[in-house]
Amino acid sequence: MIVTMSTSVSSAGAVPVGVAVDGTPVDSTGPVDAAIGGCRPGLLAATVAVFGQQLARARVARVPVLFVAAFQSVGILLLLRGVVDTSNALSKQQVVAGATVLVVAFVCLNLLAQRLGGLRHDGSLDYYAALDVPGAAVVLGAAGSYAAFTVPGSIVTAFGGAALYDLPMSRLWVLVLVLPLAAASLAGLGALLGLLAPKPELATIAGQLGMSAVIFLNLIPAHRMPEAIRWLRAITPSTYAADALAASFDSRVDWGSIWVDLLVCVAVSVVALGLAGALFRRQVAR
């Protein structure tokens, strides 16, 4: 249907009105999808659009983020090389796996919490609310853009740590599963922290505390922790990603245990990102 544009003036002011070729007036102030048959972008398309927009905004800071995230974990590996009992295979595996997941935590948990906390504080979330896209797409797109920055640093840390601690590298293809799931679960928690914090400063503190917990709980094997702290480790999703990666270094890999750990990450990702998407819509609806 060919539509020409004109303006109808009423007591309310100038209202844009489209006129079809058959003379039927069409109000063009409504949503575009009303004129094209209800074409609201789906979750996947909206997520990809937000991902690209956020990635473009964050590209300027790519080099510093990559450097800091990777340098921090590599520094921990070098520091613990002289402390960890290298004759204990479990300790070596856990240190390398924990340091690798720490790269993801630094960006997806810490920085994403700060980012969303800042967007909420200055009212920038209203921009995404005006796009008429699912709240989950905004959270997923933002989380994905931050997770993309963790890939190079995580790979360098995993392979460098395996070489430094004399661990086999033949099964490091598990990173293809571990990294996205660790990023999704931690990004969901980071989004929740950023959206729940009443002030951006509190979002920053929460992100830093969360990353500190990841450092402590991921790097130390569960059997060497006090009984009182093991329950905290059991409810921290990053530990399951680290345990799955650590198990891949074993001479006899328990694939059943690895899949269980990865499924826990999937469950946490779905719940955390779903809650963050609902919380986002609640925040912008106020």
C-alpha cells in the first residue's frame, strides 16, 4: 500500500497523518509495526542488535580491558607458581582453571555490574525501553558484548597456565563450552548487581566484592577449604565452570562430572539472565 504523508491539525496540535492512495487516512504516530503487520523484533534479532551497539561503544576500551583482565590472571599464575605444591595435581589444575575463569569474572561480573549501574543512574536505560525490545535482549546483548572481550585473555591464560604448571593441553577444547557458560552465568549475576544497586558506587563495590569471592573460591580446591566455607562455594556459579575446566586436565577425565557442572552453569544462566531481564523492564517502567 503506497502511503503519502500529510499533517492534520487539531486542538491537540499537529498530528502526522498518512493518506493511502484510496484516500483512507492512516495515523503514523502509532508503532511502526502497526503499519507493517506487527513486526516487533524477536529475542534473537533484538539481542544481536543490542550486542552490536554495545560492542561498538565498548570497542574504544578494548585494549585496556583485554590487558587488565589477562594480566591480572597471568600475574596470579606466576605468583602462585612458587607457592602451590607442584606435586599435587589437583591444586595445579584448580589454580589454572580458576585463573582462567577469573578473566571472565573480571569483565562479565565486575565491569558489567558497573556499566549497568551507571546506565541506571543516569537514565540511559530509558533509551532501550523506547526501542520496544524484550528486556532479556537488552541484558543478553550487553552481557554478550562484555563476554566477547574475555575470549583472548581466557585462552592465553588457559594455555599459558597449562604450560607453566605442566598440565596437558589436549582437552582444552572444553573452553568452547566453559567460557560461554561461565560468561552467561556471571554476566547474569553482574546484571542483577548493577540493576539492583541504588547507586553506581554500590554497583562498583558489589562487582568488586563478587570478583574477590571468585578469586578466593575458584583458585582453592574444595577439599582444602574449611567446611563452613564450602557451602558458599557450592552456591557460586563460577566454581562449577572452574571445576569443569580443572577436571579436563585429569589423566582419566570424568565426563559425567564435567557435564553436571556445565548444566549447573546453564541453569544459573537462564535464571539470572531471566531475572535481570524482568528487573530491567521493572526499572524502566517506573
